[in-house]
Amino acid sequence: MSLFGSRKKSAPVSRSIRPTVVRTQNVARELVSLAKANKVEVSSLDFNILKIETYTRVTKDGTEVDWEEVDPDKMYELDDATVILNPYFEIKQMYEVEVFTKTGDEMFKNFHAAIGANATKCKVYLSIKAGSSLKGSDKFEIRFLDYINKSKIRAGILVNIFDEMVDEFISRAYAYVKVDGSLTYNSKETVLISNSYEPTPTINDELILHFDKDNTENISENEKIDYSKRGFIKSVMKDDLLIEYIKPKIGKAGRNCRGEFMEPKEPEVNNEPTFSVDETIIEIDNKDNIEYRAKESGYITLDGSTYQIKSDMDVNSVDFKNTGSVTAGIDSDVVLNVTENDPEKDAIGSGTEVSVKEIDIVGNVGSHAKVHARRINIEGQTHQSSEVKATDLTINVHKGLALGDNISITRLESGTVRGKRVDISQSTGGVIYAKEIEIGLCASHVKATASKLIEIQKLQGSENIFTIDPLVQKDNLDGLDENQSEIKELERVIRDIRKEVKKYILLVKNNTAAFNDIKRRLVHYKKIGIKMPSSFITRYKQFKKVGEHLEAIKKELSVKEDKFFLLTAQTSSFQDNIFDARIINRDRWLGHNEIVFKLVDPPLELMFMPPEGSPDLIFAIVEVEDGEYEIQAVSE
């Protein structure tokens, strides 16, 4: 505490000004001027509108014309497009206001709103803050309109023109206040209070290369850009919009809520087409644009100044440096021929991706490269980390991952193959999954799994595993999983319904005698014309409903059981297929080799090792007794 005691700080002195009448076009500027002259804050001042005068004139060729005041009763005549959009028409307002120091107003004490406008100031809004409230008062509608008009005048917005919607807004507010005594805005509300003539923007000409859109434009700020996918070729499909020329078009004039005329700019013309197109591209001249559309699928090229669509392309190599990835898509008509045949170089470079309809590769496929097409022919070899995928796939030397329907490989060297029909001339290690597998010369360490057939023409090695698995195909596995899931659910539902059926059968059985007695009595009452007791009718209806429900759940049980039997039959079909499957060795058996058959139901795996030198060539699974299975040599 101070030795001299404490002194209370005095509250700031509130200064006020004498009411001052001002005639001006710019009330906001006058408020600033008066506040400065009287050394007060502008926010402390308010004003009353004493008079609003609207003046118009039409000038032309720089001729000065006197302003004429508009009769207040004829203001509606100004809301006419032919008048307002005349570039020589001018409009202004003069305001006579009385400025004074702001005092508290109970009606607007908790009403917090601000004027806002769009960029052209052709639409003006009253933005009301959430939680704002209006209290009822005498002359509510007049005072609320005065509040809105003063807000507009402060912002330089014309009053009593372009604002027909204000009366309806105030009337709606008054209706609430009249009923409840006040109006509260629970959420933010934005109300249109002026709406003039919005100009139509001028359109400058523009040339849009739709086929050449940047792959990176939709990548987020923190996402890494893959520059290998920069698009060496621009794939197009038939009827695609390739190029579009937007024709220049002058806009339409407007006038904003301040009365300012908005003249449209002359369009800029800088992008008129200087190219031509050949017969593969159609030119469509529309009113607002010119479209250039593909007449066929392929890729678009610019030969000199002529755009055209081609399908075949020869490149030396696909790599990061020169081309980046080539991703036209397997549904395109692009056929790619990659000619690099130097064994020290990759025809398909490391880390690149190729996706075309067809591709012929003379050389090698590099590490981590991906090649997808409907048809692929690789005369070189694939890297162990590469992936190739096609409906029809031919590979000379394969070390990576091959996926497809019909796959033909000259030499498999520890690669992985997944297909439907796989034909391998020579295999030295590797993993194969397919419906049918044929191997010309089988060395060692091969794992071949098929659902129907494995056939070896010549066996020269050991440590091989040949497996028959009905579920090796993904669609079979998915089908079984779906079946098993449905079967389990049906078993639960059937169990619950059977319990309910049993319960209702017992209920009906125990109450049949009573039901028949009630039924006889009701028939008797009806014959002699006596009103039937309501308790009898109720019990009769209840028992009848029990019987109807029993019949309904019996039908439901029958439907569920039929579906259950159908699904279990489908599961059995997977099992049946294994009895037609074969493992065939056209050569003698030597070394350590395993034959495996996998059953579906019960889940069982049988293994057999043919003795070295065994003459048995064809093996199948046979049911020797009910539920007992063996791998046996069979005739073809």
C-alpha cells in the first residue's frame, strides 16, 4: 500500500455534442468531421433522418444537364431496367439529418447487426449476429425501417430504391414481436435488403487443353509429387473433349446499390487457335465455344501444327529421365512397342509404370517396374521386384510377379506366377498358382498349386511340391467364405425359428379345447341373435392370431431350410471338383517330391511322396470308404 494512501481512478468523462442539422450526400463523412471537431468517438454519434431527396439526370456527349428531384411517390419508376441501365443516366441522394450523441434505445439494446455487400455491391445484406434480440415498442415497423435505412446511409447505399424486400422482412419480424413481445435470433441470419442490377462479366477468350491437365494440380501441399507420372503420352478415349476454345464475349452492364453504373470491359483476345486437326478429331463450332473431340481412342500428338490421334507408338525405352510412366490405361487403344534390347539396360526402367492396351517389350523389365495391359509380350527378362499383369501374358525369362489369365513363360527362375492357365517351358524354382499348370521341364524347388491340373512333361529335379487346392482361385475362396458366413447365420436363424415353432405348437395344443368351446358358444349366440360377450370375442381373436403366426413362422422356417440346403450343396460342389483334379508326371519320378491334395469339407490335407523310379504317372484323390480319402495312382 502507498504511504500516501490510495486514490480511486475517475471514470472517463462522457462528452456530448449539440444536436446539429446537416445536409449532405455523404453522412458517414460528416459524422467523422463532427466527431473530430468535437473530440468524440464516431461510434458515440447517431442521427435522425429528417429528409431524403433523390435526384437524377441523363447526360450525353459531355453536356452538363441539371439534376432533377424525383417525386417520392414516383420512386418506383426508377426500378426500370431501361432507365437504370442507360449508361448516361445518373442518380444521387441528398440527406438532411440531425446528428446527436447516441443514447440508449431499449428496442435495439441487444440487437447486433452489420451491413455487408457482395463484390459488385449489387446485393446488400443485413447480417444479424446469433443471440441478437429485438424488443417490442410503439411504431415498431417505422423504427425498424429507420434503423435499416440509417445503416444503409452510413454505408453509402441508396435508400427507397432496389429494396422492395425490406417491407416483408420487417412485417415478418413485427408478427413475432406482436405475439411474443420480442424476437430473438438463435442463429446467425443474413437478410437481403437491397438488390440492384448485377452486371454480367466480360469473358476473355481462352484455350483449354483438356488432354494436358497437370497431374499435380490436385495434390495437397504436404503430399509428395510423383514426377515419374508426368504423362509422356496423353491417352484419350473416343468422344473425349480434347481442346476447347472459349470465344470472347462482352459482358452486360449493371448498376450497383450505390447508384454507380458498371460498364463492361471489352474482351481480350489472345488465344485464337493457330493449329489444325486431322480426320481423327472433330471440330464442333458452338455459340460460346469451339470443341475439339476425339473420333477414336488412342493418344493425342502434335505433328507440326496439326493435332491427331494415334494408337501405335514405338519408343526406345520407358524410363524416369526421358518419358516417365506411360499410363494410357488398359481400356485405351494404345499399343506400345519398346525396342531397347541392350542386356545391360532396361527397356522398362526402374520404378516406372506402364498401362496400355497392348505392349511388346524387346528387352528387360527393371526393378520395381509395373506393366499392366490386356496383352504383354516380353522378349527379355523381368526383375525379381517387378510386376507384370495381363489377360494374355508371354515372358521369356521371369523372376518377378506375373498375374494374368493365360500365361506363357519360357523360363521361370524363382519368380511368382498367378493365373488361370499357366504354361512354363522350363522352371528352376518359383511359385505357381493357377487352375491348370503345364511345365515342360521341371527342375528343383518349384511350388505349383492348381485347382484342376498339374502336368509335368520332364522331371529333372527334386524338392518340388505339387498341390491340388480347389480354393486356389480367389473367386472360389471368396465364394466359399461367403457361403460359410451365410451358412453360419442361417444355422442360428433356423435354430431360433424352430424354438419359436415348438413354443407356439405347444400353446395351440394346450388351448385348442378352450378355443373350440368359445367358437361353439359364439356360433350359438349368433344363431339366437344375442350380442356376443366382448371377452369371448377378444379371446377368439387372440387364439386366431396365435394360429396365423404359427403358420407364418412355419413357412419362414421352410424357406430358410431350403436356402440352407442350397448353400451346403454349393459348398459340396467345391469338394466334388477335387475328385476330378489330376497331378501328372509324364516322366519318371526321382529325388524328393511331394504331392498334396487339400479337401474343403472336412478341411483336410493329404500328402504323398512318389518313390524314386515309380512308374505311376497320374495321381488323384479317392474316397476309399465313407469319409476316408487317399491319394492314389489312377488311369488317365
